[in-house]
Amino acid sequence: MKEVATQPATYGLTTEGQKGREVQLGLSGRIALDNVYGLWQELQKQLDEMIPAKLEVDLAQVEYLDSSGALALILLEKEAKNRNISLSFANASESAQRIMGLIDPATLDLPPLRQEEELNFFEHLGQAALGVVDEAYQLLSFFGKLTVSLIFLLFRPRMVRWGEVLVYMQRTGVEAFPILGMMSLLMGLVIAFMSSFTLQQFGAIIYVAALVGAGFARALGALLTGILVAGRSGSAFAAEIGTMQVNEEVDALEVMGFEPIQFLAVPKVLATMLVMPILTLYSIFFGVLGGFLVGVTVLDISIYSYINQTQNALVVFDIFYSLIEAVIYGMIIAAIGCQRGFQVRGGAEEVGTATTSAVVAGLFLILVAAAIFSILQQYIRPYFV
């Protein structure tokens, strides 16, 4: 008899017989998930060393066998068959036979239900294009439902959850003031300082004021605000609704007769659309202030000259146009965040994916909208200035 070293107090494995002839393996103790890997390695080692013509596995001393242990025995039988070894199990208890009977050996050779396909470049390209089309369809569908809900509530304003609108106005607007002010101030400082190097060569350092003021009034104010709100609030909306989806709270709202888009998305969209113009004006002010600090303290421009040049550069139409842009940005950000939240169909990982997707998609659509607004502004502006 040959004793094989085993893990203490878990299972036992003994080997009897001669190499190349009939061999008997005796199993004892507990065979479960926590030790089945070590047992499987030892069983394979015995097959390699003994090379039996016939193998018998005695299960009389097995005290406990779970499904992972039973799977190891079935795999041992399959391995023996592949090596042309006759294998049999002896003295198995009723409980062991029942556990082993739960595993169908035929299913071990079945291909996976979802097989990875080998795709070439054009197939990958086609799949990506179809994914973009499907994503665009879902997004347009959600925007359509949201627009219908907004138009419906326009005629029935009492049905709007104004308390929730105020709460989200505070979260989206008031709580964003410090970071937005800092971002805009620093951006104004950077633009004024960097532009001064070029303008100074032409003796036009005074136009730093016009550059900073016009830049923030026409585009940068609304764009910076949109980027910040997309990162803060768009992701928060996606995470909030996504978590509700995971906890089946959205389904509960539908059962109670509430329309989820109207109940959850509309207050967020309205709040964001209402605070975006205010945040944009706030951003424009701090951006101009940043340029003012650089112009007066570093570039030696007088306070009067800087303010006068800024006033000449600022046009009411530009500020009004930026406020319209901000409203559209706000609707895009909030809608994307809510739509990504409603798409969640899994656990915590899906919530994280939806949150990331909300930020990326929101920033992308904001940049696309900014490009479109910039082109339109060049054609519309001459009629109002």
C-alpha cells in the first residue's frame, strides 16, 4: 500500500496496486469546494504515475461530498476514458450517489450558449455602426418621451413636483457655485496671460480685455458651465435613477400608477434648465474677473481702460445667446443622465457603467451643440448687432 500526502483534516487518498495494472484509489473524509482543487491535482498525479489498466475508486470512507467534489469525480471518469482506462466507483453512499447523479456528464462537452465569434475588421466596423444607430434611436426615443411629458406639464403646472425641482436646483446650481467660480476665474487668468504674449508683439495688449470678455460672453461661459454640470449633476442623475432601477423602485412607481419619466426625470431636467443661465452669468463674471486681475496686476493696464475695453467688447446679444445655449445644454445634460439611469439592467457594476456613460455622452453632445451654436451665431449675429 502506498500512502499519498494529503491536506490535514480534509480528505484522505490511498493508492493500492501495481503500476500498469489494476489500481484502487481509496477516498475518505470531506471532499468539498475548499479542498477539491488539491484533490484533483493528486488524482491526476496518480494517473500519470501509476498508468493503470483498470482503476477503481472506493468511496466507502467519504463522509461528505458536495457538488464540486462530485464534479471532480465525474471529470476523473472523463479523464480516464480519454486515456482508455476502465474506471468504476465502489461503495458510494446514497447521498454521494445522489449528488453525483445531479451532474450530467454529457453537458460537460456541450459548447457554451454564447460563443465568442472571430470577426474581421469590417464586421467589427459594422457592429460598431449598428451600436451607434441603436444608441441614437434609444436616445431620440427618450428625448421624445421627455418632450411629450414637458409639453403635457406645461399646461398642467400643478402636476410638477416643484419641491423636488427646488431640491435639484440647489444641488445642481447652488452647490456648484464655488467650483464653477474657481474654474472660470482660473480660465480667465490663463486666457489673459497666454494671449498677452502674442498681443504684446503688436502693441495691442489692451485687447486682452476684449478677448477675455468676448470669449466668455460668446462661448466659454456656457461651455464651462455645461462641462462642470455634466460631470457633477449628469453623473449624479444617472447613479440615482440607476440605483432605483437595481432596487426595483422604478417598477414600483409604475405599479403605483406613476409615469417614471414624468415623476423622476422632469424635475431634474427643469431644475437644470433653470439654473444653467444663472450659472453661466456667474461663470462669465468670474472669467472676466480673472482676466481683469491679470490685466491690471501683471500687464499694467489701468482699471478704467480694462473696464472700458470690456464694455465695448460685450454685446447684449452675445450674453442672451449664451443664456439660450445654457438652457439647451442643461436639457441635454439632465436628459442624458436620466436616460442612462433608466437603461441600467444589472447590479452595482451597471450603475457605474451608466454613470461613466452619462458623463462621456453628455460632454460629447455638449461639444457638438456648441459647434452648431457657434456656426449659427456667425449667421444670426449681424442681424442683432
